[in-house]
Amino acid sequence: MRHETRQATRRHLPGTAVLDDGDGPVALPVLDVSHSGLFLRSDLLPEEGERFAVRFALPQGGGEIVGEGEVVRVQGVLRDPRTGRLHCPGFGLRFLCLTGDSARQLQGFLQ
């Protein structure tokens, strides 16, 4: 089992992100966000290393975040051994770059 350490504080983000790998856009629910990336809920799981253009809106008019990301973690349905709770499938997308004011807007949301 791989030991996972968080690099940044994560925050719940209601809404969806639109990902595009060149084959057309796909909207996926966002579970949480940090300054380094997103965790997205998805039954169809990409391969680690896949890259996507990504776009999502921050709540309360906080702006739109636009950039590129890479899949760094893929999780199938998982049962927490401590609580017995099921965790939904999805994947972690690390931001490779954010364009325009995206980094500043995201930082403002995370503070």
C-alpha cells in the first residue's frame, strides 16, 4: 500500500470541473481543491500521467480557474479500514500550470 502525504491543505469545492484531453470536454464533480490540484469524482478512471486542460469556477464570484493538470492518483471504490466508510472512485489532478489570474484567485479562495 502506498503511503500518501498531503502537500497542501485541501478545501471542499462544490461544483464541477471541465476537463479536456483533446477528445472533447467532460464535466466531473469536484470533491476538493488545494493550491496544488483537485480531486475529482469519476467512475471512469484515467491512467496516471494523463494530462488534461482544466477549467472550474470558484464559488461566490471568486473567478474561473483555467490551466493544465496531470493525473497523479487514481482511486477505485475504497473502504476506510478504521471507519468502514466507503469512499467514491475518482482521481487526483495536479496543476501543471494555471493561466491568467487563476493562481491568485485560487490562493484567495484557499485563505
